[in-house]
Amino acid sequence: MNQSLADKNVTTHTEQSIITVRKPNPEDGSSVHQLIGRCKPLDENSMYCNLLQCSHFRDTCVIAEQGGLVVGFVSGYFLPEQPDTLFVWQVAVGEEARGQGLASRMLSKLLTRHQGRVRHLHTSITTGNDASWNTFKKLSRANDAPLNTRVMFDREQHFGDQHDTEMLVHIGPIKALAGSQSTTSGTHFQE
């Protein structure tokens, strides 16, 4: 290998280790759709849904990029009849960015963005999704907020035996937000 190629690889590696977290844009919809497709067992939505998330719901979503590749995405929305409750729809982290606490950092970014408005956070998780349970238990502890669960959508009653039961996870009330726009572990935040 010649020296200029070796230098290029070092530079590329350095640039690729930085993860940038920001609001999505409509142009990100296709990349988000591809990311979720790579993150089994997450449910895939239509690309149109992902485009809406990246445009109409961009204020309640977070995207993470590493070396120009979308490696993380959190989608959410405020409940229409509970405007202080943020529902986190999906948390996706690509295999190339796992094990770095990216899911927790994206959630923290989302909560920080809406500091003062979010008093409760809801999400739904199947019982076998240990990574999600660990992420939201960590979020509960970091914000000194209780975590409660109950069935949201039942396997038989709601899914016709075609999907595992989704448990509603309620974190709150959230008194003060933990975390801020830190740059821990090579993550850079921007709006």
C-alpha cells in the first residue's frame, strides 16, 4: 500500500468515527427507511411514512450520521390529547454504531430539545426486546423518573396473533432532564 492511500484511510477512519446527531430533513426519509430495514426486528413502515416523520414530525425525531451514513434514528410525536407526553415510536441503531450508547444519546437529545414541555415519555416494547428495555430503564434512572408498564396492544386482541404483544412503557413524571448537548464519545449535536 502506498503512503498516500494509507493516509487517506487514516483520515477516513477518523472522519467516520464522529457521529453527528440532528433533526432530520425530508431528504433523509429514504435513508431512514433503509436503516430501519437493516434493524431487525423493527417493524418497517412505508417510505412515505418515513418521509412524513422526517418532515411533518422532524421536531420530535432525531437522526444520527457517521461518515455520511445514517446510523441512527428516533421517531416520536406528542400525544394529541396529552401535549406534555412524548411518544417514542421507534429507536433504530445500525449495527455499525451499536454498543456506543447512541440510542440513549439520541433520546437525551430529543428530551433536551423539548425541555420544559415533556413531563412524560411513552413508548411500546415487546417483552423479548432486551436492548430497548435496557435503553428505557437507563433513561428512567438518568431522569430520576419512575417506569411503569401495561399492555398496550395485545397479540391476540389487537394483532390477530401476527405480532408479539406491545407493552406500553410510561416514564414520568420527568422532573428535570438528565444530560445535555454533550459531545461524549465522538457524538456532535446540532439543530
